[in-house]
Amino acid sequence: MKHWIQASRLRTLPLSLSGIVLGSFYALHAIQTHRVSESKFNWTIFILAILTTVGFQVLSNFANDYGDGVKGTDANRVGEKRLVASGEITKEQMKKAVIITAFLSLISAFALIYVAFKDSNLGYSLFFLVLGIIAIVSAIKYTVGDTAYGYKGLGDIFVFLFFGWVSVLGVYFLFTKTFTWELLLPATAIGFLSAGVLNLNNMRDEISDRASNKNTLVVQMGGNLAKKYHYFLIGGAMLLLLAFAVIAHFKIEQYAFLVAYFPLLNHLKTVYRCQEHQLLDPQLKTLALSTFLVSIILALTLIF
């Protein structure tokens, strides 16, 4: 059990929940202020969205452990150990875990879609079902197989889309059956911060990834440019959230989310000064928790 908990990489879960929390509570805010036709907030949708997102994240972590372990990429990696590469979990065991987790995630997605749309809106149901299948395939194909997109520098795009736009805008639509352009700003910000976590991970692993022919964006652009890209992601996210607060006419007390900017700014300073790849590893947790913190505070300021 200890090894499976390690393989699920619990420190990544707050990051995956950030978009769900923000999108859900923005929906609650829209319902409270009568901006949408829904009369009450459906907590069952919220719980199922959380379960589905956690399932997708654990699936991604298992598949990543399996894919990199099979390819030998994790043999000399920096940071927390991977279970297939270390031999703690066999390739066959992890493959079964990937299949089981994919199945359970799909069941959870089915339940979420049914509760959100019931017997009506068949078109919406089919759209989200396809989206869920794409999410499952994407989680697996990041490192698994000869066409793994994580080995071609495309991971950042998928993380941005699924952790940002799909997560925030998607869950908001499940509640309200509407779309609002205003929400694109925080959705993009969460996507940027999530891509920042992946970029940080790839900066840490640059040397081992280069040796294993894992051509992440960091490997392709080089460490110095990767740092500048990281500043753009984090700084851009902070500016987008500020723009959202201005456009949404936040009151003074609603700017409490700026508290989360302190660990983000300290994180940028640490990355700027860092000269050794392995020293970036603790910053993964810092950035993930900071993203979760800003989403929680921002969500709470919307409803109180």
C-alpha cells in the first residue's frame, strides 16, 4: 500500500483540484447573484467532479511511472523515486493499475455527466463523454507508447488545456449549462500555473531527459530559455488574475487572493537563483500548493 500511495504522487493532487474548485465556486457565485437560471448549487456534481479529476490525475501518474519505467527514462532521475524503475512495483502490476484506474475514472465521468444533464441535453452529454475519453487517453499517452507526446515537447499544451480551460470552464458549464468569457482569465491563469509545474519538473529532469531522448520543451529550448518561459507562465498567471479581479469589479476585501502571490514571488526568486537541477525539486510542491491556495482564496472571496 505504501508503494501505491507513492506511485499516486499525492503532492500533485492539489494542483489538479485547483481548476475544479475555482470553476465550481464561480458557478456558485453565478447562482447566488442570479446570473444564471439555476436556482441552487448541485453538490453532487461538485463531489463527482472532484472524484473524476482525482481519478484522471492518479491515472496520469500511474501511466507516467509505467511509461518512463518501461523506456528506462527514470533510471537516473532526480527527485522522488519512481516505483517501476526502482522495481518496487512490476511493469505488469502497474499496467493493470493503469487499466483499472482508467475504468474507474470513466465510470466516475459517466456518473458526473448523467447527474449534470440527466436525460436531456444529449448533445452536451456526448460532448463531455468524448472529452472524458480524450482526457483518459491523454493521461496514458503522455509517456506510454512509441507516440508518447510527452517525449515530443507537447506536454505543456495538454496540461494547460486540461488543467486550465477544460477544468475551470468545463465544470462551470456542468453546473450552469452556460459559458462566460470573463472566466477565461482565471482559467488561463490556472492553466499557466499548471504548465509551470510541468516546466519546473522538466527543468529538474533536463539532464536525465536529454540522455534518455525525452525531448521535453525544456530539452528543446535549453535551461536558460526554460527559466524565462517559467517567468512568463507564473508572471502571466498573476497578471491575468489581477485583470480578472478588475473586470469582475472586486471589492477591496476580495483582493485577499493576493496573499498567495507572496509564495509565488518567492518561488520565482528561488528559481532565478537556482543553479543546480536537483534543488528545483522542493519547488514543485511549493508551486502546486500556491496554485491551490490562490484558487481556494479566490473561490471563497466570490461567495462570501
